[in-house]
Amino acid sequence: MSDFEKERFRKGMEVLKKMGREDTMMNQKRIYPDLYDLSVGYLFGEIWSRGHLSLRDRELITMACNIALARPNGTHSHYRSAKHMGITHEQIMELMIQVGHYAGWPAIAHALVQYEEVLNEDKAKAGKK
């Protein structure tokens, strides 16, 4: 890995830590480390690290896109990141409502199912402590 790639990877890990996701994408690391390096270094080290938008703004935009496109994967981790970064339950729900009015009501239903899975997992983890 070049010095440039190492620095980009370091920046990406810094972003992931702020999002509470430093242990994410481990399947990529295990199955094909080059994909993991690209995800951390390029996606988070370059795209998520760009100026002009805050990390919070980027998280809200990403959640909105995932909700609108009814993504089957990835949305759960972004709900967790949002909560980790202080985006409230009410703000997440309002995001669903706003997006649903443009993307279609089924987008809200799908997003709510995924978000409820995250809430239930969090509740179960809290009960084990």
C-alpha cells in the first residue's frame, strides 16, 4: 500500500470511528481485503471526508437515498451510525416521512421495518447488560 493509500485508509477509519462503525464491513476484509481497503480508503476516506457537508449531513443524505431506493442491505448500519452521531429517533422518523412523500408510501413501510429491527436489536442488547 502506498503512502497515499495508507493516509486515505487512515482518514476512512477516522470517519468510521466517528460513525461508530470501525468494525463494519468485516466480511469484505475476510473475503477480499482489496475491497475492504477500497471501501474504507476511497468511500470513507475520500467521499465521506470531503468538505462542504458535515458527516451528519452525509449520513442524512445516505439514509434518504437508501430509504428511497428501498435498499435491502446497508440501511441498518446507517440507522446505527445516525443514532451514534446524535441524530434522534424523531429526526429519523421525519426523514422517513419526508422521503416517503417523494419516493412512495411503500418506502416508508420498508424503512420502518428495517429501523424497527435496529431498535429491537438495541433493546435486546440493552437488556443483556
